[in-house]
Amino acid sequence: MRKLILAACLLCPMAAHAAGQSVFVSDKLEAQLRSGPSLQHKIIRALNSGVALTIVEEDKAAGYTHVTNDNGVDGWILSRHLISQPPARTQLENTTQKMESLAQENKQLRGELDNLKKQLAEAGEAKDSTSLQVEQLNSELTAIRQASSGAVALLQERNQLQEERAALKNELENLNREKETLAEKDSQDWFMKGAGVLFGGMLLGIILPKLAGRKRRGWDTGY
């Protein structure tokens, strides 16, 4: 009975595996790759934890699986040393690399946001709404620095920063358009004032000689 239970335990880890499926060496430090499906077969090499393999066939009775990969690995390994997902250490390394990449991208986004804030301040110092947005952005950046450094939090942070960058670009474009509109209006006002002065001067140039002529005739006639 004990032998049957032991055989069942050896077979269970491979119940979900199939030929062609990708598997990984478990967290065991080293697993022996043999030339055949038994302890009597020659040890070809030792495989470290996390090595990716492809199943060729399996011998459920012996508890061994024939595996291979593109790096020249080909042999038999104990089925209980195989898992369908990368081991925790490998997953941790992948997660760490992803977090570092996201952190670097967020750092670049913060630099772009700082630059946009400067341009926005220069273009709309008189805009109360712009000042409020800048204060809000500073608060959000402070909150971001205090946020969790987890991969999910960094990804959400990156998306939010991208939205804020787009909003600031739109605000900057609107302010530039307002400046251009005000400049055109000022030019038109100065043009109208100049035209009024010129018209008044011309009118005085016509009226004053006539008034001077009437006074001269009045003096000549004694009135």
C-alpha cells in the first residue's frame, strides 16, 4: 500500500503536463538530467532552478519526463522537479526589472511635467485657474513620491502622469492662443485711435482756415 501511495505522489506533479508544454525547473537548487528515466542512467548535467524546458514525452510509471530546449538540453528529469510556472525567484527578478523600468519611465515623465509646469507658468502667470492646476499638480507629485513602489502602483502612476501632461499641453496651447488674440485686439485699438486722431487733424485743418477767413473779413468791413 505504501508503494502505491508513493507512486501516486510521484505521478501527481505531472498530471497537468503534456508534450510540447513549457515547464521550468523548480526551486530546488539543482536537478539532475539523466540519459534515461531511472536513477541507474548516467547523469548528463545538473540544471539550475528556473531553467525553461519543453516536454518531449513522459514516463509516468518511472516518474521521469523527457525534456529539451534550444540551449542543447536533452535528457530525462524527475517529474516532481518540474513546475508549470517560473519559480518564485525568477518571477521576483522579472518583477524587479519591470518595476525598475517603470520607475525610470516615471522619472522621465516627471521631468517632462516639470518642464511643462515652467512653460505654463511663463505663459499664464495672470491666470488663477492655471495657478490652481499647478498647485494640484504639485500635490499629486508629492503623493506619487509617497506612493507604493509596487509594479501595479507605478503603472497607474505612469498613466496618470501621461494624462496630466496632455492636459497641460492643451492648457498651454489655449494660453498662447489667448495671448495672440489679445495682441491682435491691441493692434486694432491702436489703429482706430490713430485713425481718429488723423481724421480730427484733417477736420481741424479744414475748419480753422475757414474761421480765420471769416474773422479777417469781419475786420475789413468794420464789424
